[in-house]
Amino acid sequence: MQTVDIIASVGDDQPSCDDEVVLLLTDRITLAKRRWRGVAQNGREFGFDLDHPLSDGAVFHRERGRCYIISQAPEPVLEIELGSDPSRAAVISWQIGNLHFPVEISDEVIRCADDPAIRLLLSREGVRWHPTMAVFRPIISLGHGHHH
């Protein structure tokens, strides 16, 4: 059995990694937590007890020529074409947010979780979209938030 390292904190300054890179693949929900366990590609187990959640690409451990990096797993998402009408894109984002689903907005697409409620909304509104697998990085609200 591999040793479990408890990582107390990770610096914001991420140095380049010239060593052998070993990925620790995890999902977005786990990555948002402060306490969790994961297994790197080489079988090494890690336990995390963090001040702040980690992000995709973070170097979290180095030892004996190995550089351990967090890799966020792709997940099922819907990609919505933005088109040339920014107000339409804003309305669609608002409608998805009004259903309490997070969104990621890039220059080309709006990305959201693949959910039947969103599929129905987009179809009803006549919006072009397609399902895909991608690393989902939704906008994080720094202000108001609420839970049901």
C-alpha cells in the first residue's frame, strides 16, 4: 500500500515542471473540495487538507524527479453556439442560470452541464447546441449565492 501524504497547503506560485510529470485525475466536484483523497497515475495515494481548493494544472507535490499535477477530468456538457447576437447569448445564459445551473462562457460557446432540463430549454428556444465531453470550468460567483 502506498503512503498517503496530507498536503497542508499549496502555494499560488506554480513553478514549471522539468521532472517526470505524474497526473492525478479528478472530477470538478471533488476538485472544489478542501478535503479529499485521490490516486495519481502511478498508484501513489494522496490525502488533501487544504486552505483553498486546487485548480486544474496545479503542481501539488514533488519528489525524487517526479512532479505531481492535478488534472481535471472531462465531463458531459452541452456546447451552445454564441452566434453573432450578444444579447441572445446573454438571455440564454440568464435562462440557464435561472434554472440554477452554472455556465462557462468563452468567445465561441456557452458550456453548461448536460441535463435534460437544459436540453428541453434549448430545444424550446430554438438554440443550436451539441453534446460533448470537455473540462468544465463554470463561472464562480464571488458575490451573492443561495441554496435550496
